[in-house]
Amino acid sequence: MKCKSIYALLFLIFQITRSETSTAQPPVSVSVQLDSAGYRIGDYIGLTVSISHPYELQMGWVGIGMRLGNQFDVIRQVANDSIRQENFLTEQKKYLITTFDTGWLSIPPMVVFYKSPSGKWDSSLSDPLPVYIGTIHVDAAKGPKPIKPLLMAESDSKWKWLAGAAFILLAAGSFYYWYRIQKKKNKDRKKKVVPRKSPYERTKEKLKELDDEQLWQKGNLNEYYLRLTYILREYVEETLQIPALEITTIEMLRALQKKLTETSLLDQLKRDLLLTDLVKYAKLKPGDEDHQRVMATIIEFIEKTKPELITEKNKALA
């Protein structure tokens, strides 16, 4: 409650200090979408918060848990995405939420803060979003069903003893057979340690498998680029200790620029990753040479960021 009170006070200060005379359209738009029209109590609700703003604008997200109030609970954040078109950027954060209230509820307005070109901080709000939460239907008119009586099995002590003796003999014979086999195996067994493949080796194998499936040649562009970028993000996370699976494309590129010095390679990777975002989220259809170039760029990136190469470069710089 204390945290929410502080947030409410800060938001009120931002609203009071906003320019009352400005009638221009705000440069930032916020929208909220749900993945369905109605839900039952306790269902997982897919909530997507989208923010569109100029690329160079400094943004400040507010934790969604602070905005949902007491009617909804946040389960987890499931995805981060971004789409850049010229000098405009659309960022999306997807969450799973739930509620145990019923009836017509309202997703409160989501707020983001941004720093205007003049250096002043401002805010933008989404519209509240109504959602219906239904209950589980129970037919009270039929009443509870009667409990079935116990089913008693006929007992025959003679057959019980015979079955028990047969089971004991079978178990003893099986154990003796298993013991002899294990004893023989243990004499000749040698522990073989299979070395675990490095992230570089596993990534090269995954890229080879993806290329052999010829997805883009068959018209499956969305699946091709989803898997291609996921393989790259896994490699970046394991090799460069960047949480690439949890951040947007723009955030990952900025983190790479702080760790690597290959300027030309990073520029090409940036162009190709932004192209993959347009294919996945804007239904762009690149040419054959674009598909081949994106794969080649990612392979070159992996070759030049192998752990041993990075270690040698760091020693040389030292």
C-alpha cells in the first residue's frame, strides 16, 4: 500500500505539471488488448500493453502490478517485442494475469512516462478496458448425486494363498535374474563421460537443422524467423551473459554494442533483426536474397563471438 501511495502521489505531480495550454497530439500512444472477449473465474488472461513513440524518445515503464489494483493478480511476463518503422518504435509487453472476482470488471488505464525533447517529463494513459469474468455453472435443481455402495469382492482363502505364493516365487526369481545380469555388467562397465557440447557447437547444429528444413522456401516465413531469432537469443544469453530471451530486439542490440567492438557486423545484425521483426509482426515478405543474408549474418556473428575469440581479444586489449 505504501508503494502504491507513493506512485499515486508521483503520478498526480506529473499530471499537475503538464502544460494545460498545449493542444498538440501527444507523441506517445498507449493501448491495451486482451486475448479473448470473456473469461471464467481463475482463467489465465493474456494482456498486451503496446506503446508507440518516436525512436529517440526516452521512456519509463511503470510496473503493471502497481496499475492493476486489487482485482487482478499478475502471474508472469511472457514476452517482449518491438517493431521499428523509420523513426517510430512500437514496443509490446505481454503478461498473464488472473482474477477471482466475477462480473464486469475493468482493466485500469496503463501509464507510461516519457521525456519530451524540451527536457520535461510527461505521461500518457491508455483507455480503461472492460472484461467480463463468468462463474462456473452449477445445476442446483438436480441436487447432489447419491454415493454408490461399496463393492464387496468374494474371497477365497485357498486361491489367495496360492496367488501369494506364486507372486513371491516370481518376484524372487526375477530379482535373482536381475542381480546376476547386473553383477556381470558391473565387471566390464567403464564410465564414459560424454563431454557437453559448447553453446557455439549447439547453435551451429540448430542453424544447420533449420536451414535443412527449407521453411522459407516452403512459404513458412513466420516460423522460420521466429526460430532463427530464438536460436540467436539463446546463444547471446549463454555466451555473452545478456538476458536476450527477456528483452526486446532494441534492448538486446544496445547491450551488444556495450560488449562488442565489431561495428560493421553489429550494424548489419541490427538491420537484419529489424527486418525479422517486420516479417514476424508486420507480415513483410522479403526476397530470397534477404532470407539467405539474414542467416549468413547470424552465422558470421556466431563465428566472431566464440568464447575463445572474445577471450583472446580481451587479452590483446589488456
